[in-house]
Amino acid sequence: MTTKACANPKSGPAALIFLHGLGDTPAGWSSLEDMLPSIKPRLKQVKFVFPPSPTIPITINGGATMPGWFDILDWPIGLKARDDPTGKLDSVSKIEQEVSRLESEEGIPKNRIVVGGFSQGGAVALLAAYRSASAKEQSYAGCVSLSGWVTLKDDVIKNLSSSSSKNIPLFWGHGQYDDKVLFEQQAFGVNLLEENGVKVDARSYPVGHSSDPEEMRAMAEFLDDLLYGSCDDDVNDTAAASANES
């Protein structure tokens, strides 16, 4: 019996930096650390990082403070929603600080780090991945946006035309009945990114502004394949060989 090696085998330490949504805390998504490896066991090797957002005044909340990565000026968040450039870029800087810490303390390079998030966190993750890398700068391993949206669109398009960030694979999951970050944001964002060279795995689910079990499975499969390579052929060949020998 012969067994093929995994397609595109990858190894070494890896990390997922995942950002929570508006009004939430890291605890809201920390279950990913157990959930994703329960679906794809190789993800037990991943270092999970859940940074907390600052507490800031939110315009749609009457200026009252709450955990948030940037200000929200319009509600719901449709295609004409206004941006808060300063808040978003400050949040991208916080992600970059986490990357520097992972590199220095854990020995995990940026090209083995996936940046992701839900809602506001997803918007920041997209901005960090597709706006920030220069032509010579090392890019992220991948990006995950759950119910997020593309912000600072002109900056993203300009950056993608001249940087390596277009090579960062993206998983984008979104609820078809999302009444907070409207479902139209996914089609718009995916189209914008794909037109500029980004490979996107876009999935939609029959939910509102929330996650879905099938979305978690698809996310785990995306991360497993991205960080450790596909072994589907290996498994199928081994199963077929075993059947023939029995």
C-alpha cells in the first residue's frame, strides 16, 4: 500500500488573531479555541489570540461609551455607511502590535498568522489584510471576515494594485437576513476584492447577524487547509487501499 503526501504540505507554528464585534468582549468568541480544533484537530497547533477593543463613544449609541474598534456613524450598516478612518487605522495598529508580539515571543511569522473577526472585528481584519502590506512587506497567511464589510474602499483598491496583499486568501461568511451589517455588504465586498485579485471563499447562511454551525465548519476547513495543507487525497487513497486489501 502506498500513501500520497498531503497536497501543499505546511508546518510550523501558526496563529489566529480574532476580533470581537461592537459591544462585545474577547470572551464572546474565545470558544473558537476549542470549537475549531474539535472540527479539524490539526488546529490544536494554532495559537488563538482574542484582543480586547477599547471602550469608546459610539455615535449611533447617542455618544455613550461601549467596547468598539471604531465609531459607527450610520445604522444599519449598508453600502452608504460612513467611515471612521482614524478609529479604523488605530485598530489596525493594535493588530500589528499583536503580530509583533507573536513574532518576538512565540516565533510565529506574519505569513503564518490569520487575521479575522466578527462584524466590526471583521471590518478591521479586512482592512488590516488588504490595506496595510507594501510590495516588500510580508503579508498575512489569510483573512476571515464573519458578517464584516470592506471599509476605506479607495485605500484598499489602491493598495491591492501595488502590494502582495492580493495574495491573501479570504473566507467571508455572512447571514442572509443580517439587519445590522446588511447582506448587500458581502456581495459588494467580495466583488471588489475579487476584481482586484483576491481569492475569496464566500459563504452565506440563513441567519441574521450571528454565526451558524455550518459557517464554523467551513471556517475550520478553510483554516486547516490554509495552514496545514489539504490531505483529502491522502485520506481517500488510504481508504480505497484498505478496502481493496480486505
